[in-house]
Amino acid sequence: MASGILIVDKPAGWTSQDVVSKLRGVFHERRVGHGGTLDPMATGVLPVFLGRATRAVEFFEHAEKTYRATLRLGMTTDTQDTTGTVLQTAPVTAGRAELEAVIQRFTGELEQLPPMYSAIKINGKKLYEIARKGGEVERKPRKITVFELSLERFDGDTAELLVHCSKGTYVRTLCHDIGAALGCGGCMAALRRVQAGAFSLEQAVTLEQILSAPDPAALLLPTDTLFAALPAKTLNAAQARKCRNGADFRAEWPDGRCRLYGADGEFLALASCEQGVVRTVKAFSPYDRLQERKIKMKRVIALGFFDGVHLGHGALLRRTRELADRLGCPAAALTLDTHPDNLLRGTPTRLLNTPVERRELMQTLYGIDEVLALHFDAATMRQPWQEFVERTLIGAYSAVHLVCGADYRCGSGGAGTAELLQAFCAARGVGCDVIPQLSMDGAAVSSSRIRGLIASGEMAEAVRLLGHPHLLSGTVVTGHQLGRTIGIPTANLDVSPQILLPMDGVYAAETEVDGRRYPAVTNIGMRPTVHGDCRTVEPWLLDFSGDLYGRRLSLRLLTFLRGERRFSVTRGASGRDPAQRRADPRAAERRKTIIAAQCQSLRESRGSSDSIAAQRLVPEGECLRHDFYAARASEPVSYRFLIQYYN
């Protein structure tokens, strides 16, 4: 069966769908789709996707386009091009200079009113169907971007324009608006698409060439051509097997999207690597039927971003798990790959967790079977909420029951409230539970509230609202290795810049290496002792010895111990190097005896608000490992242990 991308030079008079229908017959393949509609009068680049390549259409929908358009000045029509009925004519008095000045006003981000003669649907009806019956309805302007608009030729009443624009731009409306700005009116006389995404007119073939080719399949471009800008990765046998079955696997690759290939060079999938976990975004292998079945199976879906996976989220997720068990289908959570505030406010939001951490928390704590990450961009943000529910939740993800919070919003402008969602689902036979917002201490439990607590160092309170230790993870990278010289080797974590770091200071934490848990004294900040010039995250794993470089380390932060301090790290009070002091077996035995006695004193003082007095029991330079383990047994959330550097 034919599979690939065919770049067609669409002839005038054909609709884009006409071309698709013709190619279905030529290739004897029913799975055929195009990558961007061209009006019948338009010609030029029309990417057509055949066979398994149709799975790639969604990644081309937002591609930028470049056109050569002919603007006819002095004439206005009902269709905004020369195929329509002439509504008005006027003399053209503007010269080249005036025209060039006007077209500069039509570059950059614009709001464009879609024409009545377009395929846009309003209330279920296409606008051109209404227009052909003499009707007109109110339309809302749409945001577009014209990256480049230049005047290539001008001969009095006809101008040739080069237009580089975003998806959704109507070039004939652009011509109409330019004519209106000049005062004489205008319409589009011709249009030729010369570039669509990475595909150019030089790659295009005509229908005549396709029909006369002895082997039309030889004209197809491989599907992975669409992703040529992404890095390529060749999988070993075990990785390829997991990829074909839609399963995640681990690989020490840079974060981001990539192309996956089998050892034989077969293009298997478009994938995303996040924190060493490789996940299939879209499979293109002929063995992707299991993944297709997973997509089509019925689901109960929890809706939200779930940053932090706090106790409020837990109420939604527990209800989702209960409903899934009752209905006999998987429990899923639908989140977004980008926080909405990044687009709404134009500034990045520092998050509590990475997508991998959110997935781990939802699956481990609440038994969620799968976490679905929806791509969120400007087009998704402008999508009507009814369309999102109908096409995405019910259509693409086969939701039979939805669970959301009382403050849930979706769709353009957040118009889809929880109440509207519930009524919309009821009319379609889909269940929808709205979970009341959880409050603690008179305020709602929310991700933003927890971010504020963590940013101010109130880790114990944040942990209380989360219902679990705060996760902070990163790859261990090489640092200055100064800790080794004073007997306190720390692991330097490379944390994603998208993650919110707690307030500078020392924190009690815990981590796991090779199945064993270790207490970890974690310093976050500028390292004043060594005059650091950037914020770092450096955990010291108590009782651990080994090489962690290049490994992923997840910290479970529990409580704030103290702020950063500057110490002298070269020599102690005795004048001896601290490493030498630690190597002295008699000194080590004396320290052990002192620590054991003072641990007992510290435990007796536990519960007292006078934590400063408790800290004074500890000689500088000693870590109370014994106390950490005792505290963990008696106070599993409020761990208290003390760490200070050598004098």
C-alpha cells in the first residue's frame, strides 16, 4: 500500500478535495488527506498525505505559508476575488509609494475578519452556504500573523504581492482590506502558493505528471521528511520493540522531540524525550495497531493541569479511579503540555513538577492508568469549548465519563464552565462529575497557593497541602567537587529551568538510589561559602557512596531547616584539614559517642518550639544521621535533622 507525502502543484479550477479524490483512485488508497485548503482559483503547493502518512497531517496544520498574490485595485466583489459579483468600482489614484506605505500596515500580528465566502462553520453551517443564499452572519475577527508582505510589481491598477503568513490567513481578505485602506477598493485576481511549511514549489508535481507516471508511488516523499529538522535516533532491538508496542523506554538523550528509527532504517515514530523517558507522540510503524486500539478504547477522564498533584487534585483522581472501576474501563487524566498562563499572560509560569513527575505522582498515588498530554497552542486556546469536548474528549479520546473541578474552564476565553460542560455531556449520553473545591485553613488548596509556599520556604506547609513530599528532580552533573575536599560530597542537580526552585536554604529530603532510600541534606541557593555565582541544587546523600554522574535523581523535599550560611571550609579549629579529622579513627569514635548522647537530648526536646536551643546541642560539623532515622519513624511528614559544615 502507498504511504508517503505527495507535493501536488494544484491546478486552477480544482478544489483541494477534488485532488484528494483523484489521488485515492490513482493510488487505490482510501486514507488520503491534504495539508491546507486552496481555493479553486488558487494554484501551487498542496501537500497530500497518503496511507500511514495521514497520521502526520496534524503536525502540518499550523505550518506557515508563502503566496504570490495578484491584487486588482479599483474593484470590490462579494467573494473578495475576481470570481465573485462586482459590487463597486472606483478609479485608482494611488501610486507605488502610497501602496507600499499602506501594505506595511498589514504586517505583524493582525485581527482579520473571515469572509462570508469561506468554509468556516457558525452554528453548524458553513459560511459560504449562507452567503450563496444571500445571507450574512456576524463573524468574530481572528488573530493572524503576516510575517512578510512585499510589493513585487505594480502597473497602475494591478499589483503582485509576496505574502508570508500564518495558518488561517485569507489572502483575498488581505487584498480586500488593502484596497479599502487605499480608498479605491480591491480584490484578489490570482493566487499561487509557493511554499507550505518546508515544502516548496520546486518539489511539486502536476496532476498530469502523476497520471502519466509508470509508478506514481515513486513520486512520494517519505513521511519522515516532514520532521527532517528534528534529531534522528536509531533504536536497539529492545527499544524498538517497546516503541512498536507504544510503551515508554529510557534513554539518556537531550529533552525534546526526535525521530525514531529501527536498526534497518525504518521510520518508527515521532517521539518526545523528557528527563530520560522517551514517549511516542505518534507511531508510523505498520505495527502500531496496539497503539490505535489504546487511542480508541473508552475512558473515564479527569480534566486539569494537575501541577503538583495536590490534595484537591486527589479528590478528582480518586473519583476517576472509582468510576473507571465501576464502568470497567481505564482511568485517565488529560493534562496539557504547556501551562495556559504561558500563552494567556505571555510570561513563563514556573511549575511545581515536570510532566514526568506529574505522571509518576498520578499513577503511584491515585492509580491512574494513563496520562494524556494535549498539545496546547494559540489554535487550541481559540478553539470553541463545544468543539473541544465533542472532537477531542468524546471523539479522539472516547470519553464515557468526565471528572473536573468546580473551577474548571475550557475553550476560547474559558467560556466552557463546569456547569456548561455537565449539561453538554448529559445531552450526549456522557457522564460528568463536578468535584467541589477543597479548602484547608479557610483557603482553597491550589497549585498557585502551594507555589507561593514553596517560593517562601514554607516547605512543611506545602507538603501538608500536597499530601506527599514535594518532588524535585534533575540529572547529576559535574560540579566544582569542593564538597569532597571537606568530607561532604554533594550531587549537583541540573534542574529544568521551567521548574520553581524553593527559597534558598537547607532542606530535609529523601531520595532513592537502586531501590534503597537515603536521607539527603539539600542545599538550594548561591553557595556563599564558595562564592557561587548561580543558584544550584546540591543534595548530600547520607551514608551513600558511589558514582551518580549522569543519573536522574528525584528528591522528596520534606521541610525547611535553615537559611544558607557562609562557613570556612579550609581548616577547622584544630588547624587540621577536615578530611584528616574524619580519617582519624579515635576522633571518629569520640564523635559517634557524642552524637548518640546528643541525639537522645534532641529527641527529648522534640516538640518544643525552641528549635534554636535544640540546634545548639549539636557541635558544628556533625550530621545527626541517627536522629534523622528516629524522626522518620516517629514523624513521617515533619522530619527534623540538622546539618552544619565543618569549621
